[in-house]
Amino acid sequence: MNSKIISFLLTSSSDKVHYIMISSSNFNTIVDDETKNVVVKFYVPWCNICKSIQSKYEQLIDIYKNEKDLIIAQMDCSELQNKVICSDKFGIHGYPTITFFPKDFKYGKDFMYEHEVHIYVNRINKEFNYFRMENGQLNKYAGRIPKIDKLLQQISNTSQLKEVEDKIKKLDIHNNYMSILSKILTEGKDFIYEKIESLKNKIQSTIGEEQDKVIIEYNVLEQFK
């Protein structure tokens, strides 16, 4: 499989990420891996649309480089050995065809929309439960839990936070919500606004997984304002 991996050095980061060319010999190993979400672009070399969207498709590598359980791949359906996958298994005869293979659904879901980066991102986020924006950063929903957000929206004073804490404990959720809530209960809410400003600055000065952690903390902290 290593011979099929092409590494790209992205200008926005010093990290190498992997763009995988798959074939009939490694398709099942890569795509059917239930620990990975997989996106595959099926193409043929003479297809002009395939060529025109290649740079857009490759942008996904950079956007999702922090998602360690995502594989961005492509398959050349003009190669005789690959026809058993492209046309026989999936009935693909129009190119390009972009197909999503979530961890829990390896039958494939075809992408039937315009070939624009923001549309790719919206669909990938929806299919795989990611929270990326086109610039690769996490969006304002990353790290948040709707059930807890709803509880916080219902409180009108700090004294009700203890009740919220008890409800969160019953949900058996261990995350930023609990640590922030515990600090508010012991020290009060005054630290929140100062911490939010500090995190805003930190978002600008960090990259990669460290930045993801900061954004998630910021998103959750915003719910306590």
C-alpha cells in the first residue's frame, strides 16, 4: 500500500499529509476499514471536468489534515484492473464520481452537487460529523453538545448552575463543560470574559491540533456568557 501513497508538502503547514491513490488491490483494505471515513474520487485521465476540479479536491487534504480518521483518495477507472470496482461493483460510468464511505456505511454515498470547495466541506462535515471551515479551522459548533447548551440557555442566574452540573453528571459526559462549570461554582463567572479574550488571541497564535483544542474550549466557554 505504501507505494500507492503520494505525499504532499502543504505550503500552509510543515506537516506532510497523505493523498492516497487506490486500486483494486488495496480498495477493500482502505475503504472498508471501519476505523476510517473515506472519500474517493473516481475519475478517468481524459475527463476535462475531472482535471478542472483536481485542485479543489486536493484542497480537502489541507482542510482536513487534523482529522486523523479521514482518508482522501482517488481511483483511476481507466485502468483495466480497476474496472471490477468502478463499473462492476459500483456501476460508475460517469466521471468524476465522488463517493463517501463513512465508518458505519461502506456501501458508498455519491456526491451529487456542484464541484465547489465549500460544498465539498459542507457535505463532508455532514456525512462524517466534522466541524471544519474552508480555512481548515474548526467552526463555532465544534466541541459543543446541544443537550448541555440547551440546559445552559434555560438558566437565569448562577445559583441554577449546580442543578445543571447535576444533570450533566447524569449524562456521564466528561469534557470542557464540566471543568468550566466547576470553576464558575468555586470562583464565580468573572473569569469568563477575560478567558474568552485570552483564547481569541491564542487561536491566532496556534496551529494544528493545538489550535483545535483552543477553539473547542472557546466554543464551550461562549455558552456560559
